[in-house]
Amino acid sequence: MNQNTLGIIRNVFLRSVSVMIVSNVTLFAGGMVDSLLISRYLGTECTAAYGIVAPVSLIIVMISLVFLTGLQNVCSGLLATGNIDEAGRRLSASFFLEFILTALFSSYLFLFSDQVAAVLVAGKEQSYLLKECVSAYMRGFAPGMAALCLMPGFMFLMYLQGKGNTAFKAVLVQLSVNIVGDLFNVFVFHGGMLGMGIATSACHFCAILVFIVEMIRSPGVLNLSFKNIRIFDALSVIKAGAPVAAEKLFISMQLFITNKILLSISGAVAVAAFSVMATMQSLYNSVSIGIVSTTQTAASAFSGEKDEESLEGTLKVSLLYGLMAETAIAVFAFLSAPLAARLFVADLSSERYVMTVTALRIFAFSIPLYNINASFQKYYLSIGRTLYMLVFGFLNNFAFFVLSACILGHMFNIRGVWASFAAGELCTIICLIAFTWIKNGHFPVRVRDFMHIPKWNIDRSRVFKGAVSDEACVVKISEEAFNHCIACGASRRTAMLIAMVIEEMTKNIIQWGFDGKKKSHIDIRIVQENDNWILRIRDDCKAFNPEKWLSIHKPEAPENNIGIRMVFRLVKDIKYVNLLGMNQLVISI
């Protein structure tokens, strides 16, 4: 594939994913602090209660992830093709509907916490104390669940527009408030699980406040506007994100069944060990989540453009860097298991400590496998292969895990249950390879073999792709574009206009966007849509918005920046967006 295209994707991917990973690690660190303090200072029953509540938390957060995934798919695709106003309408409608739904669900959880707790811990003699702990914790965190559910959407909005630092600030505020609140609850107020839940709610509200202040202070291309809002605009977002609801449902069922199996084998001690493992799993998998989220957003944008080459590059970069990072994390997780267990368990001679160390070490083998499956599943969702995502998600998150837990748990007791996480991931990868082998008719050996791109109505021979790395390439690329357009039936005037726009805009990008400190890339793509020629210029340089440039550089003097002014007068439409740190011009001619 074009090395210039791959260079842009790699640079933008690493830049975006690094900030996202740091934010995710910081975000999940809050959960680890909760688990650590509960485990060390509130006792085994409270630790077990913290883990037992996890399926309920997943169901609530599932609402948020449906909207988040839908926004990633819909808004990224719309922005990539220059439909900024439409993206804004769908974003605003989705935020409004999401708030209403999560507020209603949180209210139900608060009002009926005792009944929900009774269902979660039913059937065990020691359930009374567990029930009280579960109920108290749910009453505490329920008021903040609406804010928690909106937070991923706000983070996506920041990342999408190149404001990852704001997302990191919000997460840092959330972590700080959470830690301070937890410490005061444990050592000053002695509020138990109710106090832990209240501290969690408070930190979510503070994080949302950071986002709101930033949006008021510095509006971006996409902004929330609730004037003349239409709920119908949110339906396409829900439809695009609905498969994630099924995925999270599978995970919730997995957690529920795991808790039941562990309770039946070793009681609250095993569930407490699993709670610690789940907390560390969230921390370790935060790297994969950052990689997968970036992959999904980028793939959605490239899918909107029907750009197969960029999709291939995205999947390659995601799998390569994801596997490298997660393998290193798996080794670290295995070696540091005793130290991690000490953070949660004070008595190093206890059965709980030994069981926690074993769980963490066996779980470490699943970490790289998780990244592979998650990358493929989110990629398939981004390109419209929803059924692929659902089937492999069901196999990965439920069917293969439950089957492995039953078989290995019977054979190796508790160790078999821990090993089921890696076994489920491995079985899913084998299943994906077998499916691709059968579908393609040959054994898959390249990333392209696994892409399974839908049949798009695009004649590849009529798509022009060009790369510019310095000013010497500009004239050559514009001539190649001119010849391509003529060969595809464009009038000489249209072909000359396209070549002129390429020369003018790329020279300005080189002049004002290249900083000389790193290698920069400019990628050019031309396609014909009905009677229009669509020119897309993408780069990984410093931000350069030609429309904003004209507005701040002596707009009263027409002789200034005459080249850019001429482009604006001659083309039908021109849109600029900053997508994951990529500058993208979509020009209709």
C-alpha cells in the first residue's frame, strides 16, 4: 500500500492513541483505588459486593457505549465527507436522549436498590451481609451514573477535534476527586459502601464540569445545540451503536455466571479474588481500549469515504502496535502479580492472597489475545459488518468462555475458571481464522485477507491517489491528477481547476503546516460522485484551516492570499475538519 498513506495513519494513530491510553489508564486508576481501599479497609464482604455490582454497572454503562459507538461511526463518517452540520445535529440529539435514558435508569436503581441486590446475591446463606453492602453501594453511585454515561461521549468529542488534552484534564480531575472522596470516606466519615458510592458520583459530576467549561471557552467544529432538537436524528446513532449493547450484555452475563460459579466453588473468597482480577483487568485493558477506540473512529471515517487503502493501513497499525504493547503488559502483569495482590490483600498468608496472585498470573495470558479480538470486532462494526461483530462477540465474550469455564473448572477447579479467559479469546481467534479461510478459499496470511470489506459501488480505476512529501512533488502530482481526470471524462476546464486547487492548497499546507521537526505527509484522493468531483486533501501537519486563515489575515484586503481566495470562489464547496489530529479538506468541484 501507499507508504505515504500508511505514514499519516501511523503518525496520527500513535499521537491520538497515546493521549487516549493515558486518559484511560488514569480513568481506570480510579476504579483501582476504589477496589484497593475497599479490599484493604472494608473487608471481604464489601470487596465481594464491589465485584457483584459489576454486571449492573455494565448494563448501565451499556447505554452510554451504544451512543458512543454510534457517534464514533456516524459522526466520524459525516465529518470525513464534510457534512459538519448533519454531524452536529445527530450529536446533540444523541446527548439529549442519552441523558434522559440514563437518568431514568439511575433513578430506578436508586429507588429499588434492595430488590436488585437481592437478585444479585440470592441463594447463599451468607448473602444477607452481601446484600446490604451491594444495596448501599448502588444507592451511592446511582445519582452519578448519568454523568458517568455522558462522559465517554464528551471524551470522544474532544478526541475527535484534536482536544485530547482537555479529556485528560477531565479524567485527572475525576481521579483526584475520587481519591480524596474515598480517603475521607474510609478514614474520616466511615461511610462504608454508601460513602464509596457517593464519592464515585461526585467525581463524575466534576469531570463533566471540565468538559462544559472547555466547550463554552473554546467551541470546536462540533458543538452541542439543543434548539429545535429532533429525537429522530439520534435513531441512526442508536442503530449504529446497538450491536455494542449485545456485546456488553454478553459480558454482563459472563460476569454474572462467573460470580455464581466462584460462589459455588469457594464462596466469597473466590469472588473477592475475582473482583481484584477484574479491577486489574480494567487497568491493563485500558491500553487496548485506547487502541481499539482510535481504530474504530479512524475506520469509521475511512469507511465513510470508502477508502480501502486507509482501512487496511488502520487495521495493520492497530494490530501491530496493539500486539506489541499488550504483550509487554502481559509480561509485566505476570511478573508483578504478587505486588498487585499486596495492594488489595494485607494478609500475605491468607487463602485470599494466594488465590488473587494465581488469578492475576493466569489472566495475564489473555491480555494480548483480547487486543486482537477487540480490534477485529470494532473494525467490522465500523465498516458495516455488524453480524460479524455480533457473532464473534458472542463467541468471545460468552459462549467460548462459559464452555471453557465449565470444562476447565471441572478439571482444574478454580485455576480452570481463571484459565477460561485466555481459552475463550484463543478459541475466538481460531474461529475467525477458520471462517476467513472458508470464505476466501485460501488460508489467510495477510491483514487484507481479514478485512471482509462490503461491496462498495466504486470503480477503483476511477479513483486517484497521490502523495506529497515536499514542494518538489506538488507539480508532478497536480499533472497526474489532471491526466487522471481527463482520462475519466472530465472537461479540460474541470481537470485544470482540480490541478490548480491541488497546487494551491498543498503549497499552503507545506508553507504553514510543515514544521521541519518531523516528517510530514500529505495524502490526496479524487473521486467522482454523480456530477461532482470530490477532492480530499489529508495531512498530519500542524492545523491549517484555510477559511479561518482568510478571516484573520487582513480580510479587508482582497489582494492578500489571492490563491486561497480564488479557490474559494471557483469551487462549489470546501469544508475543513480536524479528525483525530488529521487535517482534512473536502472540496467539491
